[in-house]
Amino acid sequence: MSDLKRVTTRITEELDNFIGGCDAAIWGYCDLSGITNRPFPELRNGISMGIKLNPKIVLSLKEGPGEEYTREYDEVNSRLAVLAGKVSEFIKDLGYDAGFIPPTQSLNDPERLFADFPHKTAATLSGLGWIGKNALLVTKKYGSALRIITVFTDAPFTTGEPVIKSYCGDCRSCMDLCPPGAVRGVKWSQGMSREKLLDTRRCFEYSRKMGYEAGPGHGVCGRCIVVCPWTEKYLKREGVL
Ligand code: SF4
Ligand code: SF4
């Protein structure tokens, strides 16, 4: 085994042990060197991590987002930031550089409606899941009932197998459900723009309206999360469906 391979294997194991003892439900490693909009250009590797949403609260989305969901959304975002901070510090203690950006950005910018770096990019490259017809990350274990964050680093590790195609099949549950008709029904493949999948403006306006109804200052809808059959599997496993 070469020295580099030995270091890479050791760091991957150390990270697995550390992240496994934190708040993450799912995580993976990726090479981001082919992504031009990295927020830290010198950090070419990524760790994608997800925290699952409370299954009972996800189920309540059937009736549309309420205060409970917006609270959960904010709380999980805070937990993600703490998680990313801990993992970044751990990496720095190993002698490498690391940084992260907040878990959500798009709804904070009503003009552009897209994030500088979508965390979904790192998630698919890490092998965690694919992009559903609703433009959300879909994982086999939790469906879309999770939120994600990325840690950027120059630490070497063993990267996952990128997911490059959709596992949505013929399903159109999110498209049939979406109240403003924002889901176009197109199956994702790697490199596809979000706009091909989703009328972002329609989704945003509806989400903002629902968010304001649920509690001032929130821009969340999320109803397509609960109808996804991959999410339903998670809810059934948890005994709430
Ligand atoms: S979040 Fe709401 S508006 Fe946006 S695609 Fe899903 S169901 Fe439609
Ligand atoms: S509801 Fe169906 S089409 Fe929509 S993201 Fe889930 S699997 Fe894909």
C-alpha cells in the first residue's frame, strides 16, 4: 500500500468514527475539484452530511407546513451548523484546513433563487442520493426527509461513488401534489440545471406564502417531501405511517 493510500484510509476511518459519534444520520466524501463555484477554491474535497427530520413532523406536512415544521427546519439547520463546525475543527486538529457555509441560502435571496454552492451537489457526488423530480435530494434511506450541509477541506479521504442518475422511475407523486404546479416532471441526470426540473419562482412564491402563514420570516413549503415514496419508506420504518 502506498503512503498516500495509507494516509487516505486512516483519515477516512478517523472521520467515520468521529462523524459517527456526532449528530449525522448519513454522510459521504467527494472530490469537488471539477466544481467551479466552490466557496473555498483551495479546498477541493467535500464531506456531505445529513440530519434526518423528525418523522412525525414530516408526516404533518400532508396538511401543509405549520409552526412545528418551521421550528424543526430551523432547529435542524442549527444542528447542521454545529455538526459542520465540529467536523471542521476535528479536521484542523488532524493538520488540514476546513471550512463550511450555512445549510440553506436560496430563500434568503429572493432575486437569484439559487445558492452559490448547492449542498445537493456534494451529496450526489458523495453517493448519498440523487435529485428528485422536485429538485430535492432524495436518499434511499430517508427520502427527502433530511437537511444537508457540506464541509470543504484539503484533507485526503476515500471518496464515495457519485450518483449520476435518478431513481424516481415513473413516479410523479410530487408533480401531482405540488399546489402551484412547479414540478415539471423531468427525470434528473448529472449536470442538469434545477430550472429544467422545477419552476423555481413558482415554488419560491408558494413556499414564501405558506411560510408566512406558518410563521413570520419563514420560506418553507416542503409538501412534496412527504408524498415521496422514498420518504414514506422512512416514515413507515419509524412507525408513523
Ligand atoms: S416545496 Fe411545495 S411548491 Fe415547491 S415543489 Fe415542493 S410541493 Fe411544490
Ligand atoms: S415523489 Fe416520486 S418523482 Fe418526486 S422525488 Fe420522490 S420518487 Fe421522485
